[in-house]
Amino acid sequence: MNLRLEKRQIDYYDKITDKLVGEIEIIDFQIEIIKKRFSIPKDDPYVYNPYQITITNVDLFPYVIFDFNLHDYFLACYSR
């Protein structure tokens, strides 16, 4: 698969309605660190699939204020 990467971001959803609430651009996406910390499977070498962000990996995104009581957060990759 030959995808053209457009952007990496954090999508966050309302816990009750599951509706998309917002998007936060990932400023510095360090793929090797992300792959290790999120245990990305080998069949997703470019981290194209969404992965849930939890309390154990929020330190990778110090510019984001997470509210896990209200929202679920996911790494997202958008391409054409």
C-alpha cells in the first residue's frame, strides 16, 4: 500500500455519544517511540491505524490536556 501521509493528529470522542468532539495536531510525531510505547503490531509499520491513548502514554503529548472522564482519545493518521 502506498499512502501519501497528510497529517497525524489526536481525535477525541465524547464517552457518552461516541461523537467526534475535536482534533489536535501532533506537533512532533516520533514514530519509533510511538511504536514501542503503543506496542504497534509489525503489520502496521507506519502507524496508519488508530490507537487509543491512555493514561500510561499521555506523557508523549505534553501539550495536550487530557480529560479521560469526558473523552476517549486516539492517535489518527489521515492520508489520500
